Amino acid sequence: MTNFKVYKKTLSFSFLIFVVDLLTLLVVVGSATAGFFIANRATDMAILGLFIGLVIGIILASLIGMFITNRFKAAQISMIAKGVADGELPEHTFKAGFAETKGRFGRIAAFFLIDRAIKGIFRQVSHTINRIGTAVGGDVGNSVTSAVNTAVEILIGYLCDCCLGWIMYRKDINPFRAGCEGAVIFFRHGKTLIKNVGRIFGMGFLSLALVGGGFFGILVAIFLNFPNMFVALGNEIIEIFNRMGETAPTFIGDPTLLTVIACAILAIVLWSIIHSVLIRPFILVGVMRNYMEAGKAHIPTEAEFGELASKSPKFAKLQAKAQGQ
């Protein structure tokens, strides 16, 4: 199967994840908005109500992500891995994907363990580069540090998805061992697996410009029709600064500028959702294909486990977990 065919067959998961993410965003925004207006009418402490509502919304969003979104994501990744590894997918891909995740809590737990192990290893690498950036100092050093951190976090996300795909694909072996294999595959074939890095960042910036820019324009057009809401919000924020004996930033007292900033933040959030559920999976298919081909060509051995364990205490713990099963 070509990358596009695999992507097309697994696109139903993306739409479902998009709906759930959109509802999650509405829960957060709705909770914060409700807290703002309820507190404003009842106690004249609107900003406190906004904060409480936001906290409640974030808690609810975390629960939705933990129990719903993660399962949908695991189902999609398992089908992507199967498609690129076997060259075919079941006719009813959507149903088969959820069947793969049913009763696979052990594999999902293994994924989260390997996820932490890999992030720890990569962040050790990024910390080394960060020290170089700090030594350079000034704007150049800070730019190096920021760019490295961003790039590493993005690559870690794709790597962890590939590891989950390998864990789900290797369903006939201990899930923790499969997780160890998944980590070794990347570190053994790292140069091959990151050859799509240009596509990852290129498509990311393009989608930000087109999708994010489009949402920003629409949101500005909508929210400029409700200036009183941002006047009230600005006044509440200014009052907080006054109580603290501080001077609020100038833009807080400008409803138009405050509206633009709020719309920019929301646009980035919406772009993030669209990119993660519709664009990122297409990129992931290509990265996953390289990953699965490398893994199938040479399945990691115990000797390779030991080599990586000597460099990473977190991986050593994961290996011990695999041996204890």
C-alpha cells in the first residue's frame, strides 16, 4: 500500500479524534466563560471565576484525553503500523483498529513507560546542546537552545508514535520487550528514520500559515462584534494589576488589541488540533514506514538492549520490567 492509501484508510480515526478534540476545547472554553460570567454577576470577581472555570475545564479535558482520545490514537497508530508493515489493511479498518486496542492495556502501559524512557534519553541529548547554547550566550545562544528544544520535542512525538505502532504490531510478544525493541530500533537507525525531518517541519510551517492564518482571520471578524466582553476582561485584569501595585501592560486596556491577541491564541489552538488530527498522520505514515522497515529488517537483540541500558537508566528500568514479565 502507498503512504496515501494507508493515510486514506485510517482517516476515519482522524475525523473522530478531531471531533473529540473540538468538544474538549469547547469544554475548556465553555467552563472558563461560564466561570467568568457567573462570578461577575454573583460576586463581581469575574477574573477569579474565569480562573476557576479554566481549571475545571482543564481537568475535564485531561480526563477526556486519558480515557477517550488516547484509545482512538492508539487504534489509528496500530492500523498505520499494520498498513505500512504488511502492505494491507482489513476492509473494516475502523472496527479492526478498536479491536486492536480492546484488552490491550498492558501494551498501552508499556508504551507510556517507553515514552518516558525515550523522552529522557533525548532530553539528555538536548540538554548537552543547551549547555553549548548557554556557553555561547546572547541572542544567538538563546536561539540555538530554543530551536533545539522545539525540534527535539517534535521529533520525540513522532518517535513515540512509532514505538507505539511497533508495540501494537508485535502483539505476540511481551509488550515491554516490544517497547525495548522499539527504542533500540530508533537509536540503531536514527539517521535513516529522521530523513523525513524536512517534510515534518516544512508541512508544519505551511499548515500553520494556511490553517492558522485562516482561523485567525475568522475569529477576529467574529470577536470584533463583541467588544464589551473584552472591555470587561481588560478591566478585570487591570484591577488585578492595581491590587498588586503593578502597572498593567498597555495592550490590556485596548479592547481591539486584546481581541487580536486572544484570537491569535485560539487560532494557534485550533491549528494545533487540525494539524495533529489531519496533517500530522499523513507525515507519520512516511516516518512509520521507514521505522517498521528498519525494525523488520533487524529485530533488536538482548545485546543491543544491554548497550542502550548502559547509556540510559530509564531504559534499564524498562528492560528489567520486560525481563520480569
